[in-house]
Amino acid sequence: MKNLKEIKKILEISTKNKINSKTNLEDLNWDSLAMINLITFANKKFKKRIVGNDISSLSTIQDLDNFILKLKKKK
């Protein structure tokens, strides 16, 4: 995972939490607040506007990592 630091910040989880690429987002703090954190992160960091439909298919940490990577490439 290339964006572990960002993922932990978005999900508001501590560094003690063990996660891997196959961890389901629903098993963590993936709720409406985390989605707003992701939208805010994308807007502030990359000047990208994303909406709920853009993130509705995310289900694992790997999906979220890939999504962030795509944002970085479009920068």
C-alpha cells in the first residue's frame, strides 16, 4: 500500500490498528464521516471534486489505496 498514512487519517484509525490490502472498509471506520473525510482530502490535497458515486464502490483498503493513487496521477 502506497497511501497507508493517508488512509489511516481518512479513516481516523490509530497506527496500532493492523490493516492489510484485503481488509474490508466496513470492518473499520468506513461510514459517512469517513467518506466526507475522503472527499475533503481529495479537494484540499489534489483540488479534485469527488462525489458519493465516485466512492460508493470502494470496499477494501486496496480499493481505497487505488482510488487515492488515481487522484495523485490526475494531479
